[in-house]
Amino acid sequence: MLFTAVSSENGGYFFMKHAVVVVSFGTTFPQAMPAIEGIEQAVERRCGQKVFRAFTSKIVRKRLKERNGIDIPDPHTLFAQLTAQGYDAITCLSTHVIPGVEYEMLLADAAQFPCVRVAKPLLWSESDYDTCVHAVMQSIPPRRDSEALVLMGHGTDHFANAAYCQLERKFRTEGYANVHVGTVEGYPTLESIIPQLQANGTNKIMLMPFMIVAGDHARNDLSGDDADSWKSQLEALGMQTRTVLKGLGEIPAIADKFAGHLETI
């Protein structure tokens, strides 16, 4: 618990009871939790206190409670609980990748509590893109000759989806050739990437999620054995694939970048 000294109008001081909340979509995969924990631990190191956890996904919260007996609140509920416990200031870190629908919903929740301030998501400033690009490339195994890296983002119909195209362009300008960024639910799609791979004569592909956790999308849509997974579709075209099942939160430089956003509020 952190108490912050604040000057009052009469020249004295009073102490504000300060909480730090880390809000994530959540995951039901135990193997994926280290990504969320990595970000939370980076925040704790930065602010010097334990953080509170909230998950936005109703389905994830329901499954965790039914299967594991773990009760994780949604952001609105946690903000209300902390306010009732006498916290005067609540700093909220979002682990969303882009400022899309989920992030805007979090802002709407936070706006109902005057004491809550929300930090920016992962991809906000140009320096965020720089950090992510270099951190991803430094975290993967050495690529084989002419091996492409194909990253899977989540995607959205929100205009913030343009961040994925900017991200791919940033890989190019930072000198990383043959890196492609696609999405599950937005643009670019795998279908738009495949012709580029074929035009380059690429037959070796490294797949990796560009998501906070390597959860359901990474283990099923990206690397699952069903015919419609990215791995299966690429292999059906005669390409060799291998997968790096690592969430962004497991990369220390990205976890630290998230924590650094607390200082920009």
C-alpha cells in the first residue's frame, strides 16, 4: 500500500491512499499466465508495491471460478471495492496492445470513478513500436536462411487496427526483412500475407503470436492441428513451419515498456 503526501490549500499536507491496478483480458491457460504475471511484476518493481489484478473477459472469469475456484474481479467491480476501502487514488495499467474497443470500454469504466487514472496501451507512441520490434526480434530463436517471421495479432474492426500495419512497417524500417504481421479478426489477414510469401519464394515460416499471452488464439488459431489454423494452411501449401509459443508479457523489455507507461499518466 502506498501513501502519497499531497499539499492542501491551507499549506499543510494530507496523505492519499494509493492503489495500482493491472487490467488484462485474462486467460484460462495456466501455461499462458506467466505473461500476465511478468507485466504485473514489472509494475510492482516500478512502483514499489503489490498490484491488484482485474480481468475484462467475462468468459475467462467464469471459467476460472468454476474450474479453479479463482475469483478475479472485472475492472468496474475492483474500482468500486477499492474506493469503498478508502483508496483516494487508483492508477490503472491496461495490458491491451492497441487503443481499441476493449481499451475504450476500460476508459468508460474508469470515468465513473474520479480517483482512477488509466495508462496508455502497449502501442501508443513511436518509441513503443521501436521497443516492441527490437524486443520481439531479440526474443526469437535465430532464423534459418530465408525464413520468414509471421506474427499473429488479434485484430479488430476498430480504426485502431491500423496499428498492425504500422507495426509491420516499423519492422521494415528497423532493418528486419521478411517479417509479416497478420490478425485473426482484422486486417492484414493470413490470406493477404500468403501471396507475399509465395512471391518471395519463402518456404520456411516461424510463427509467433503478437498478443499479451500465448493462449487460445496462439494454441489453436495459430498453431493448432485443425485445417483452418495458420500452421495447417501454410503447411498445406508446402511450407515448413515452427512456432514460438511466447506471449508479449513474457518478454522482459515489453513488460518493462508497459510499466513505464505508468509515468506518462
